[in-house]
Amino acid sequence: METGLKSQPILVTGATGGIGAATVRLLVNEGADVIAAGRNQERLSEIRAETGCRTLTFDLTSEDDVKSALNDITLYGVVNCGGWGGEIATPMETDMSVFDKVIDVNARGTLLVTKYASDAMIAGGKGGAIVNVSSQASLVGLAGHISYASSKGAVDAMTRVSALELGKHNIRVNAVNPTVVMTPMSEWYWGRDDIGGPLLEAMPLHRWATEEDCAAPIVFLLSDAAAMISGVCLPIDGGFTAV
């Protein structure tokens, strides 16, 4: 399949995380001119050494930082993958400072990058695509995920509104909504039989997602193969939300 991404400049935020790094690798394999972005310069240097991508350092929570980093940059595509999980808490127990930070990073950060990246894409006049990495948590109720689910619900809403607003510039905007990716960071919670077991039992494919399972649909939505797809929130959840 011809993706049309060869030599296209594509920004990937959260590029040092599992899904972000897998997306960088796949885009580089497709011949894209990838700009891996994050806050950890050491880990960005590692992904640059591995893939040959470019790197960019900025803080998603700082509008000045995002604006400065994306000023005068040429872009065709964006993957908003930067995020923070926050805490496991009920609405009654939630720490509002944690809620504020989750919203700040996941929702506000996504909007800030979209705001300034889309300026660059519009100025380039070639259209393009934005893919927001949301979550299964925005589509169904998951116990303990009040802050995270709220932030990703905002990302889904931003996706639909941005698709409406940017369509006239031939810029498509979509989201992917992955289920749990079983990393060491998530295993402490979802690896518990009483927590992860019922979810796996209800999932038709009966397995957790991998980083690569998430990266491939992201690259598809960036590509020419998805030229008529915009405003979609695509579950990557083994069929969980279908039953």
C-alpha cells in the first residue's frame, strides 16, 4: 500500500513513550521525515540514534514552549501522543491537583500542539493529517479512571471539532482509542486478575494491545489510504466496545 508519507515532515509528541516510539519507528520505515518530540532529551537522543529521526524538545504544558518550538516549522502531519496517566481514584477520592495536571497534559497539551501545528500546516498549503491518541477510557466507563477518562473525552471532542474546522484546509483530524497496552508501568494495575481479568474476558480477542498494534492504525490514518476519513475516533480494543 502506498502511504504517501515519504519525505513528509511529521511531528510525534510523546515520542519517548511506548506508542510514540513505535509510531516513530513505523513512520521512519515508511520514509517519513519524523520529528520526535518530548521533554526527556536523553531518551530523545536514543530514539534519534536508533531511527535517524529529528528531535524537538518542549513542554506540552507551556504555551510559550509549544509556540516557540513550532514557530517556522514545516509540517504535513502530527501525532498527539504525549500524555500522563494520573491516578487510580473514584470521583469521591480524586486529588484535584492530579485531575488538573492530567487535563493540563492530555487535553490542553493536545490543543496547544494542534493550535500551533495547524497554523504551520495551513501556511504550507498542502493539507495533511492530525492523529490524536485518545483511549478506550473515553468510550466506556472504567472504574478508577475519572481524571484520565475526562481528559481523553476532551481529546475526542477536540478531534471532532478540529476535523470540522480544518477540513476546509484539506487537513484531516482523527483519533485512535487504544485499550490497555501491557507495559511494566500498567502491569501493576491491569495485571491483577481481579482488575484486568474481567476486561480480557469481555474482549473478543482476549489479549492486550501492543505498541505496534496502536502505531499501525495511526500511520494508516496519516496516510493517503485514509484520504476520506476525518472526525473519527477509532477503537483499538480487540472488539471490547462493540459488545
